[in-house]
Amino acid sequence: MTDRSAAPRMFLVLVNSLGRYSLWPADLDTPVGWPAAYGPAARAQCLAFIDRASTHHPAVTAASAA
């Protein structure tokens, strides 16, 4: 049975040196080389941040043009 009174799980958006994003649970230690770029926030907010950020990332733009 699910405890509906529990707070929703919060997440971070991490980014590595290549500009790749990762959704990460905020209650876990972040891996070395992956600093937080956004959050903690709800999962949907983090995914929206990644969507906005990835549309402005040069690698994504170049891959889309190929």
C-alpha cells in the first residue's frame, strides 16, 4: 500500500563535462563529475529544464542538422 501522505520525491538535474544531462534522485549523493545544474525540484520540472536546456545545446543542434 502506498503512503499518499509522504512528500513527493525530489530530483536534481546533473550535467557532465560533455553537457549531457541526467535526472537524479535528490536524496542520493551525486556521482563525481556530475554537478547539479537544476533542482531539487519535482520530476516534471526537472524534465522540462532538460528539454529547454537541450534545445540550446550546440551538440544537439549540430546532430539535428545532420
